[in-house]
Amino acid sequence: MTTTATVRIKLPAHLRKLAQVDSEVAVDVTEPATQRTVLDALERTYPVLRGTIRDHRTQRRRAFVRYFACEQDLSHAEPDDPLPEAVVRGTEPLLIVGAMAGG
């Protein structure tokens, strides 16, 4: 039996505008829910976001994009590591945040 999870995602303002959404989005993924499966589902649902969060060719996170959930920085976690249980249950969102640089 295949189990699916509905994962909530909060996008930064510029990606919400690009995807033409007003607030957070939700995608269904087959468990275990991972960064890779969530981003694959997000890009399938909103094709305009392909290449904005991760590189087209390498599938690596873009340098100035960070992932957070449950008060944890998941940016350097492996793409196939399971997401926190609260994200999988839908009680907490996966945050995709544009990092700032400079001084």
C-alpha cells in the first residue's frame, strides 16, 4: 500500500508572485517525504518554478536558497533524508527562504 503525505510549503514573496499564488502551497508526495520528493512535486505542480530553487542540471539547492522546518535549518541535509514528522503530518510547513548576503 502506498502512503501519501500532503506537505505545506511557504515560498518567498518573489516565488509566490512567479507561481501566481497568494499564500502557502501544498503538494502530495509518496512517503517517505524528502526534500527531493517535495521539490519534484512542487515543480510538477508549478512548472514556472523549475530552476528557481535548485539547479536544472545538478538538482542542487541554489546558493541563496535555504530550507527550514520545525526551527531547523535543513539546507545542508541530504536531499533524500526524510523530512521532520510534523512536516509530513502537515502541522508544520517546509519553509523555502531566500538567503541574504552582503554587509
